Amino acid sequence: MRIGYGIFQEQTQKLMMTPELRLAIKILQYSATELAEYIQQELAENPVLDIKEEENVLEEPAAEDKYDIDWQEYFADTSDLGLPTTGREEKEEFYYEHILSKAPTLQEHLNFQLCLTELTDLQRKICEYLIGNIDEAGYLQVGLEEAAFKFGLSCGEVEKALRIIQSFEPYGVGARNLSECLLIQAENLKLLNPVLSQVIEQYLPELARGKLAKIAQEMNVSVQDIQKAFDIIKTLDPKPGRRFSGTNDVRYIVPDLIIERVDGEYVVIINDTAVPRLVINGSYRDILKNETGEAARKFIEEKLNSAAWLIRSIEQRRLTLYKIARCLVELQKDFLDYGVRRLKPLTLKQVAERVGVHESTVSRATANKFAQTPQGLVELKFFFAHGVENSTGGMVSAESIKKQITEMIAHEDEANPLSDQKICDRLNLQGIKISRRTVAKYRDELGIPQASVRKRYE
């Protein structure tokens, strides 16, 4: 057999990732809020774009489409999308208005209380310095030695100023560690007693692991006394400053979809009321016809092309999202009717095959998006549940199993809580094939501690 080199011609088909397709991908992934923000940016940068609100603004007519886009090639959709652009199912307008007053920061709150406290000028300066070094959680981030060196004072004098701050609300601020934070709160709330004080100072790690009996033995007190101390500690705040953190960064989730039951059938509404409806300003068409300058014509043509692609990308996002949502409603109707326990295992591939698009399209279309449903506000990714096999060969979703675990633990005997193995045995009796390790994994994901920590001593 001869081996050699040669030049051969071969025809292949592949999808080129053009700037326009990158835009389509980006638009598809945006939530309604993100899309509205992006549109505002484009309106500021592209003079050809306008908002459909005046009669003299002409929308780009689909019949005279100058910029042909092969959406089927990109989305791998062999079937007709079948949803008219004007056929939105809307019953009423939705308005999202959030009027917020500026809340004080933790430092502002502490400085306000400082103003109401009688102090010497030096004490006030020390307190202001210490307050400036308290983090968002409420903990002091500067050592007393460093503060004392700054003011040329002893550590004892600085600590007196710190005690003043530690008397302010929220109780626990100015602490240097978790134990001190909890002790300050318990003392100010008149809850402190010798047992509680010793538990906080010496046994927090053991307490977190549920070693109440061991703590009681070492302290030579009853387990019931340790249980009472534990109950008090659970009412205290380990991060007292967090109620003031991030108050100016409040983010509201606006659902991208609204799923409602109307006359026994579920209706999907694309909630794009916050998204401006874009059109192309007709005056630029006239300018383009009359413009003879090459640079000006090129500029207008580029902006027209960019605007057309943006409008089509937004519309395609709406159509794709609607079609995927309809599929999710059909496949997860039992969940919408009855709740999490009836959520079925579902994969991106199953939805992609039914809708006629690629898996990546389904993934992008459902990313960072929420739906308002009869079961509450749900992230679209929630509909895609992993599953565990049952005794009949069918599948049970992980969310359904988590719901059952939560209910079992909620009704357990607190003096004799269910171990992971006991929960596993109960689920196996119900025909759900699951291991103890998987039960422990789901319990951890639910934020539920193990049985030894849940055990109560009355």
C-alpha cells in the first residue's frame, strides 16, 4: 500500500459562529430583567432603534425582510414554531413597582447611637475608629493593640470604648469572635446563666455536632440543662450585622413566564411587559434613500442591520421560550396540580426532542429564568429533576424524595429522631430504590442536620 501526500477538495457543512448568532445566543440566555436592561443600552447606542409607542414609528415589516436569518439552522428546529407573533395570551397588565427608602448601613446605625451617648472627645474618636473597623457581619476587624497604638493609649482604655459599642443594638456587634458575640447577646437579653456561659465559651464545636450528652458529662450537669442552653443559643444571631448589609442591593425576581390554570387548562404567558417593544424608526429609511455619502450610508446600513438582528433575536427568544414552556407544562402537569411530590424526572434531551431544538438551546432558554405557577415562583431549571428508580421500573424525582424526607423528619419523635438508615428503609418499603448515602446527601442538601444533632433531651 502506497502512502503519500496530496491535495483533495471536500464539501462539508458547518455552522459559523457569526456576531449575529452570538447575539442570538446572548439574548436567549437573558432573563426578562436582564433583557430590559440590555435593550436600554442598545436604545442609547443605536439611533435607528425606537420603542413602539408612536404612530409615526414604523415596525420592520416581515414581508420585506432584507436580512434573511436561517433560525432553523441555528436552533436545529426541523418543525415549524407555529406561534404567531401577535398571538400572545395576556389577560391583564402586570406592573412591578418597588418604592424603597434608603436604609441605614450598620456603621450609620452605630454612629447614630454613638451621637446619643455622653462621651469625652477622645472616647468618641476611639469609638468612631472602632465602628469604622466593624465588618458587615458585625465583627471587629482591628486588634485592640493596633487601636491602642494609633491613639497612644493602653489596651484597657480602648477596651472600655469597645464595651460602649457592644452595648449598642443590634446586640453582638463589636465582638471579636463567635463566642463573644453570643455572650454579648445573651447578657444584654438577660438570658445568661453559668451553664449557658460555659457552653458558649468552651463547647460550641461539640454542640454543633450534637454531643450534648458528652458536654453534660464533662460539665457535671444534666443533659436537660445543656438542651436548654442549646435552645437559647439557637435564638441568638451569629451575624448580628447582616440585617443591615446589602439593603441597597435588593433584587426582585420578575417571572419570565406566568403559568395559570384557566377553565381546567394551563395557559402560558410570556411576561415581557417590562421589556420594551422595539421597532425601526422609519425616518432612517428615508435618509438612506436620499443619502449619497458613502460613509453615512454605511453607518446607517450597519445600524439598520444591527437593529433588525436585535428585534428578530428578541422575538425568537420569546417564541423559543414559549414553546419550551408549553412542553414543560405538558410533561410536569402533575407537579402543577399536586406539588413537588408529583414532580417527574425530566432531562434536557427529552424536552429538546419534543420541541425540535438542540439540548444547548433548551439549557440556554431556561437558564436564570423563573415561572410564576400555581405552586409558587419556580426556577425553570427546577422542572428538570433527576430521578431514582422505583420498584415498578419507573422513576421518582429527587425533589419528590426530598419532600418525603422533609415530611418524615418533621413528624419524627424528637427524643428518638430518624437515622439516615431508618429513612432509607422507609423509602425502600415505599418502593423507592435508594441508598443510605443518597439519603444523607439529600438531607445535607436540605440543610437538615443528622439525627444526633436533632435529638432533644427533655
